Amino acid sequence: MLVTDRSAPLPFEALARTVEQHAAELVSIRRDLHTHPELGRGEVRTTALVAERLERAGIAVRRLRGTGLVADLGATEPAHRIALRADIDALPIREQTGLDFASQTDGVSHSCGHDVHTTALIGAALALKSVEERLVASGVGARLVFQPAEELMPGGAEDVVAQDGLVGVDRIFALHCDPSLDAGQVGLRVGAITAAADQIEVTLSGRGGHTSRPHLTQDLTYALAKVVTDVPAVLSRRLDPRAGAALVWGSIHSGGAHNVIPSSGKVGGTLRMLDAGIWEGVERLLEAVVHEVVKPYAVQAEVAITKGVPPVVNDAGCIDALTAAVTGTGSFVAPTPQSLGGEDFAWYLTHVPGAMARLGTRAAGGTTYDLHRGDLVIDEAAITVGARTLAGVVFSAAAQLAGTATLTGVTPLGAVADR
């Protein structure tokens, strides 16, 4: 429950009303973006579309180098600045929905819902612009971050930070589509909600030969198989299980003939975990484990680790602010589990407190789709829910920071007892 000065209630109702007035336009924008998806750091058309709509609304825009943009409204020298982030890139996945507005770019689609994130933030921008006088009077600034390249490593969050996108920001918030929740629901959780994610590649080399004489070779294929099975097993006993670590392989390449032991091969995968502290020091341990596992086979091993993202760790106070915004603008809070998926929103949280919410996108009683699949279909009612939530949290978070509102009675979702 949000407790505030009754003489100046937070403008949740006005924000929700403005979003609904733009609902048809927002659906049209989302379908336009969906039809013309662009991959990370190539979102030229998307950036131009967003910039044009914001500028037409009278919102100042600053384009980032390459693609993406940031925009500011409200107080020019605010006491508190709240940032809202949407990612704008698509995935190299062929769309298989059969929708009238399906992707027209071969092999590229918005199969993660970033078109919804982008559109929801445009809707929030229009709602905030409608009450900009209230922002100015309250000494509150809103920064809108339309970020490129979330799906890449390194991702666009680091580009935004490097170009001063977080300068002066006190809190930052984002949404991510969740097709396991119905539209109208917003999933919230205190603490780690997504995992750290690194790309791992292990390359082995050694003396090859004929499969009839393995003793004269270094049987690299057998050693590679031991890497696949034994390295995850050893890590499970060398890392605190509470870290939630998971090393999973996605590709193996070795040889091309049934009777030839090759002289090189590689395996690639991802290492994910929920504990940021353990993640920061895991590289040295992983490399040592790989060398221990292949030592009996006398092969040479090279371990390449591409650091991806830390976990998204939601601040408890920011979850309180989101709870107030969700319920205050007419939507419903739902508990949500942790995920081992990676999300570069985490980089922002290494600079300022913030939180990411899960935006329900499933039609009530409808099919549960999955992200990163070409058949993903989203209930477009989620767009206005996301817009209302993002606009509302600017006011609830700023009021919380100013001490003019106290968020109480909020259950810290995700807090569980030891079992």
C-alpha cells in the first residue's frame, strides 16, 4: 500500500488514462516494429521511429553513437532522476507465427518481445509527458533509455553507460516479457531474478591417428567427451550449490570420419549462476578444472571465457516502488521464479539500484509460448500494462526517495525459507 500526502496523491489514474488513450496507436507502433526487426547495433530504423515519435511529443532526444537513444523529460536539474530502460534489438530467428504483421526480414524476428518493451516505454513517455508539469513541480526527472544490442556479448547496456546514459540517475527500472504470466499480471521478485551468463569454449589439440591404434594417439575425441561430462560434475562439487551454477554445452565439433581420431576439436556452452560474488572469481577455477580433467590424456587445452552479464539483483525498495506502480495503475502483482537466463540490464544495477519486472504476455486461457522461439505470440494487451507500470514507477520511486511516500505492507516476493 502506498501512503502519501493526500493533498498530492501520485497521478496513477491520470497516467493510466493517458496510456489507454494511446492504446490503438501503441499497438500500431508495436506491429510496425515487429514487421521490421533489426539485429543488435543495426537498429537504425527502430531508433529513427522512436526518436520521431518522442520528438513529436515534445520530448528531448539524444541519439547514441551507432544506434539507440536516451531522452529526458521533467525537471532539468532534478532532485531525483528515475530511468526507464527498453531494449530495441531483435534475434536471428526465423518467425513462424503466420501473423499478418510477421517479420519481413528473412531470418530475423522479435522472438524475445523487445518490440513490446520498446512500445511500452514509448507509451510511458507519452503518459509522463502529459503530467510533465507535475514532474517539474516535484523536482523529478525521467530518463528514457532505448538500448541497442541486449542480445549480444558485450551488450548495449555497456554502450549506454559509456555514453553517460546513467549520469545523474538515482534508480532504474525495466520490464521483460514473460509468456508464462497472463497479460495484466506483472511478476516481481526481490533479489536475483536472472543469472550471470558467460560463453565458454574449450579447444583441445593433440596427436591424431587411426581408431585401430588409439594408444599411439592422444585420443582427443575421448578427452573432449570427458570435458563434456566431467567438467560440469567437478564444478558442482567445487562451487557452493547455493550459487545456482549450471554449465551446459550447446555445441561439439570433432573429426569427420568414423575411423580417424582427429587432432583438434572444441566444445562450446554457457556457464550461468545466481551469485554475483562467485561469478566474479569463477574463471580461474573453470580453467583449472578443465586442465585437471584432460591431464590423463596428454592433450593441450585452451579455455576461452567471454564474460557476459552479472545477475540481475532486484533492490527490495525498488520492488516496493514497482508494487505500488503495478497495483496503483490497475494491474496485478504475481510471484515469479528465478531464471538462469542472462540479461544485460544487470550492468546498470552495478551503478545504481533498480529492478526488473516480468510483464505477463499470455492470453488468458491461451497457449503458453516460450521466448527465443519463432512461434512466440504475445497478447497485445500487455503493451498498455507495461506502459502504465513504467510511467507509474517514476512517481512511486521518486516519492520514496524524497521521503514524501512510504511503501508499506509489501510482501518481499521471492523470500523463501531454507528447506
